[in-house]
Amino acid sequence: MEHVAQGQIFVGPSSEELDWDALYADLAPRVYNYFRYRLARNADLEELTSRTFERAWRFRGRYRQDRAAFSAWLFGIAQNVRIDYLQSRREHVPLTEALELPSGDRTDADIELDSDLAHLRRLTASLPERERELIALKYGADLSNRLIARLTGLSESNVGTILHRTVQTLRARWSQPGKVLP
């Protein structure tokens, strides 16, 4: 059903009818994880998550349910926030230096997990941009292939195929220390 409000057409529930508290509770951890997969700088992740939801709230009148699910619309905003963030930064800490920062008291399990994550970051850093973005959306943001397809303009089948091949490649390279993807 269409609603007309102040010259704008809303299809389905208007942005004012959305339960923003429930949407935030459901999607904030996924947006945070998306940024964590894509940026790996913990100091900025909460700020970027916050910026994403602030933009969504500010532009809530532009959300159209007939075009995409709310989560797809929100992750489109998150992608733009990430791009803006990267363009605004002049200084970049190399990933190898960031991984060597002191961490305080840690258990062996924490150290092993960090080592595995560092290895995975090295492997994914050598992937093409498209594959890194798909990995972040699938495993960081926990989006379905259908939503990823809407965000990227790829077909759902293509998303699944690329993710499958990328994961297979990462698995094959996992046990080959020191080697990164070509």
C-alpha cells in the first residue's frame, strides 16, 4: 500500500512505522562486524557503526521497501560510510604493524585466535576488492546471498559461486605459511 507524506511516496510501511529500536538491536552488531572485516581498526568501528545509523535515520524518508529490504538499504549506507572514511584518512598503519601492537594479559587461546585472524587477514588482503567485499558482507555482516546480490549488482548465483570459490581458495592456502594469493 502506498502512503503519501509531505510529497514523498512510501511503499509498504513508512519509515516512521519501522521499529527503529528493533532494527538497531538486530543490525548494529552486523554493521559493526562488516566494518571489522573491512577495516580491522577497532578504535573506529563503533564510530562508523554509529555514523551508519545516523545517516539511516537522517535519510529514513528515502527508504523504499519496494526497492530493497531495510538491511540491504542499511548496508548500502555502511558501504558509503566506509568509502568516505577511507577517503578522509591520509595516514594508514600497515596491517602487519597493527597486528603487532601489545595486547596486555592474554591466554594461549587468545593468542592462537589472534594468530589465526592475522593469518586470515593476510590471506584476504591479497584477494581482489570484490572478493574482500563479498566476504565482509557474507561473514562479517551475516547477509544472505540475495541481499548481497542486491547491494553489489551481481546475480545471487554469481555471489554464491564467487564466495564458494574464494572460501575454497582460502582453505587451500591456509596451511601454506608465508604464501599469499597470487
